[in-house]
Amino acid sequence: MGRTTIHLFLNRLLANYFTVYVKLFRYQHYIKGAHFQPYQIFFTSLQKELDDKFIG
């Protein structure tokens, strides 16, 4: 693999991570309704899992 291929792969990976992270953040902060608590816990755990996996 060349440097360009690795560079493009890492850019795409970072863009995908950022998109998922922002969507989880928005889902977590705009939850309404009767199932607020379980969804809040679920999205918080997903966000923590992403943080642990990519940020360290």
C-alpha cells in the first residue's frame, strides 16, 4: 500500500467516526418520551464505547 492509499483510508475512517459520533450525540440529547431513561443509557454506553475504541 502506498502512502496515498493509507492517507485516503484514514481520512475516510475519521470521517465515518465523526459522523457516527455526532449522530449519537444528537440522538442522546434530543430524546423525548416515555423511554427516555433506557435510550439515554444506551446512547451513553455507545458513545463511551466509541471513545474507548478510537480515542483511547
